[in-house]
Amino acid sequence: MPQINLAAYQTLGFFGRDPWWLVLLKAVFCFAFLLITVLVSIVWERKVVAWMQLRIGPNRHGPWGLLQSLADGVKLALKEDLVVTGADKVVYILAPVVCAIPAFMAIAVIPFGPPDNQVSIFGTRTPLQLTDLPVALLYILATASIGIYGIVLAGWSSGSTYPLLGGLRSAAQMVSYEIAMGLSFAAVFIYSGSMSTSEIVSSQQPTWFAVLLPVSFIVYIIAMVGETNRAPFDLPEAEGELVGGFNTEYSSLKFAMFMLAEYVNMVTVSAVASTLFLGGWRAPYPISYFWEGANHGWWPMLWIIVKIQLLLFFFIWLRGTLPRLRYDQFMKLGWKVLIPVSLVWLVMVASVRALRNEGYGFGKVVLYVGAPVAAVLLLSLVWDALRTKQPKTQEPAPTAEFDPMAGGYPVPPLPGQELPPVPRRPSRARPLQDALNGANHSEGS
């Protein structure tokens, strides 16, 4: 019989008792928190990238350019709102809404403080969290998956080739990296014994899951960048290939809603990473060790906001550092690296937890789990070494004549084919050189 986690039910008992006005106030706070964080993140991104590239960055709107993102929002609102003639107008208009609304929904289950140490808001004691669910993480995955429909519908409804390609790329990207993200969540479920976000944070005492589950943490960090279509994984909106991707045909506020959804998703996945792997609202070790009140009152909100901002800086640092991947490299990373690594790691975590629950000591756990993994790694290294020593057979040259402009488009050569010589015009210096050579020859004779 599976054991019932009574602590999870006791934690969830703190929710659902607030009056309606307090629930509304919390919802407004979550919405305002996301909007303000997005405004700050846009300015911060432009400032940090400018600093990395030895530029000045925004410095005109407001003190030190801090109102630049607000000015950009006003500019987008005042632009002409165009609707493409060949578009499916209903879907074309609804697509930005479908993309933006789910981005705001996941923040509802993110804990900004412990549920048992409640704060007073207008005389009412309440936890610093809008709500919590026994399957809160499944709720987050569901809302993140719904947002992709907005991108796919935007690319399809525009009636244009490049937006359609961007939407299809985004769908393939979501399928590839959502699997790896779900597998990284599964390891957290095994260790915490719950899908409740508040209970997961409570389980990270005294050690954060980023230390206990480092592979899951790294896989989630990579998957969250791919899920948010951020550089170096911004393939759905690659301007060098697809003009602008799925939002090419959008302007004014509809375009702004796509940008808003992207940045809100960045904040959401950063909050989820902080909750699952970085202790959530818990203060870092040195602070919590020397200060007993660091995890009480309003202070937990400060710690999780700092962790979210640090992860947003990680997004910005990646954009200013790494070049964009090719699409085949990106899909290979998702299907051939992240998913197999996540599956093997999940099996290891489940085995370790099962052996620990059976009362096995640390030495036996390492022997029973580590020995098979080491044997598999050793065999893979031997197989790799033997495979590289085998002589490579040369592919026979194609018999058909190679046409580099087959079908009117430039075609790259296949293995064994060679490009025909490029016709070049004669050098302008050649006639003069021939004349000089002729004069020298006549003088010599």
C-alpha cells in the first residue's frame, strides 16, 4: 500500500480560507509583479548587453534610461494596427491573447513565503501565495503547453510562409523540450513525495534540490531556455532565416502581447526553477544559519525575488554570449542528449530512493546503482574507441551530372559531387601583360 503524505495535506489546509477581497488583492499583486518585473527585465537586458558589448545602452528616457521599456510600450500602442488581407482574422486576432493569458496563470501557485508563517494583510493572516494544489506542477505544465497554441495559430493564420515556418518550429521545439522538462520534474516528485509547490519548498530543508539533483537542475535550465524561445534557442523567430518568425505579420499591441508573453514566460520559468531547485523562498545558507528570522515574515519574498532576478540575468548573459544554434543541432540536443540523459538519471534517482526506503546503507546504494552505470559508461567508451578505428568507406561518386541550380534554386553538392568551375571574366591586366611580353620578345629578337 502506498503511504499517504499527511504533511502535504496539512500544508494545503492553509489555503482556501481567505476572503474574496484578499484573493482578488493577491491576484492583482501577481499580475502587477509580473508586469513590473517584465519592465525591469527589458531595461536590464538592454543595459547588460550594452555593457557586455562596450556600448552605452538606453540613457534618454528617465534617469539612466530606466523608463525605456515604458516608452517602448507607449510607442507600440501608438503604432498603426494592421491586419493582413489574406489572414484568418478571427484566429489572427485571438492568437496573441491565447499566447499571453496562459503566461500569467502559472504564477498563481508559486509560493512567496511559507504557508505556516502567515503575514498580516489589513488585519487578516494569510500565506504569501495565491493558492496551491496537490498537482500544482502539472498545472504549471498545462498552462505552459497551452501558450504554444497561440504561437502556432499566429503563424498559420497570417497566411504567409515565414510565419508558418516559425510556428511549426515552435511546435517542434515545445514537444522536444517539454519531455526533458517533465522528466526533470519527475526526479523532484520522487524526492519530495509531492507535486505541491509549497510542499516541495518545505522538502528542501536543509539541502536544496539543485545540490541533491544536479542533473535534473541542469536539464531544466537548458529546457527552460528552449521553452521560452530565447537565444541561443530562438529558432522560431530567427530573423536571418524567417524575417521575424511567427510574429512577422503583427504590429502595434498584438506584437506587444507576443513580446509580453515571452518575458512573462521568462519570469515564470525562473520562479519555477527557484521553487523546485533553489529553495524557493528560503534564504541562502549563510544568511539562514546566522539569522533565525530570515525565513519569517515578509523576508522570504525578498529571497525568491532575488533568485528570480539572478536567473533572468542568466537569460540575458546567454543572449549576449552564445550564437544561435542551427536547427538540426538544436533538435539533436533535445532528442539525443537531454531526453536520454534525463531518463537514465530518473532511473538512478528512483533506484536510490527505493534502496534508501528499504534501509540499505550509503555504501550498498553506491555499489548497486553506481556499478551498473560505470559499467555502461565503460562499455560505451570502448565501443566509441573501436568504432573510430574502423576505416571509413568512401561513398561512390554519383553517376548523374551535378546541377547546382536544379529547379531554379542553388543546391549544395552531395558527397562525391563537385561544383563546376566558376566562370570568371578575363583579368584587365592580361592584355597589358601580353603587350609587354610581345614588346620584350621583339626587342630580344
